[in-house]
Amino acid sequence: MKWVIGIDEVGRGALAGPVVVAAAMIAVGGKKASRGAPLKDSKQLTAHQREAWDKKLRADPAVHFALARVYPRGIERMNISGAANRAALKAFSRLSKTNKPLPGTPIFLDGGLFLGSKAEQHKNQKSAKTLIKADETIPAVAAASIIAKVARDRFMVRLAKQYPKYGFEVHKGYGTAAHLRAIRKTGSCPAHRLTFLGKKHSMNR
């Protein structure tokens, strides 16, 4: 059986919480329209659809995955790109340790994501390619985006119980008006990325 590995991150632009990366290894032809709706990038799905896909992916023997997170203090220490790349390498290493993909197995990463760094990826993983909008065109990357998104959203719901004044269960740490009002009223908490506060960030990922 031939496999493809897809890697994607979620939480790059959030003001609070971790950046989460999933590495998903799926059998070639694994998730097709013949099994129902075609697999889409997590941003193109509703929360209900993401949960349904996450359940399907986790139950499918033709799908293997691993997750990695970097938390706010690590993000501040490394910067967000460095943190996301570190998590990508960690997720890929965890996946490889458990499932041992054959040398040369194609690896696709979304956007500006790299395995450790661009130089490290070029040196150590010749079969890895970073592609713009890979999550919209490569099913394995779309699968990774869904798994990462659902995992991060669940984490933020749990975090909301620890820090109930911010509404993390609603906006998942992104810079919504309600979130910014809560920060102005209450101040930051340990879940916030202090270097991000006061900057303008995307809210749709």
C-alpha cells in the first residue's frame, strides 16, 4: 500500500492558546468522494462537519496521525513561525516512530510550514514539499488540518474552564471584539501570548 503524509497547523494567529500541528498519513486514494462528501480543508467546514470528519478519520485504518503543540511561552521564545515548524517536526517524528513510513514517502506541508526549518527540511527530508494552499488540494493535508483544528478547539474549551472570563470556548483564543474587551477589562492570563497582544491578527483559522 502506498501512503502520503500531510502536515498542517492551526492557531498561528491566535492571541491565546497553543499552536497545534497534525501529521496525517493516509493511504493513496483513502478519502474520496465515493465515501461521501469530498474531504475539505478545515476552514471550509462547519464545526459540526469538522467533528464528523475527525471521527471518521480517527476510526479509519487507512489513516494514521500524530499531534504536537507549542504553548504560549514557547511561541514567545521562538516566534510563531519557529514554534509552528518545531511542532511540525515533532508531529512528523511521532508519526514516523509509530508507523515507520517507507523512505521517499511523499510529505506535503501547507503554506509556510517546514519540518524544523526550511534549511533542515531541505537537508533531511528530500521528499517533503511545502506548498501554498496544500490544505485545499491534497487530501492528506486537509485531513491534518481537520484533526489539528478539532484537537485545538477541544483544548480551548477545556482551557475556558480554567480561565472562564475570556470566552475561549467561543472564539478559541482569536482576537474577536469580545475577546479584546475581556482582555482590556481583566488583563491577560497565562494562556495569552503576550507578544501578540496589541497586534492585529486573523480570526478565521
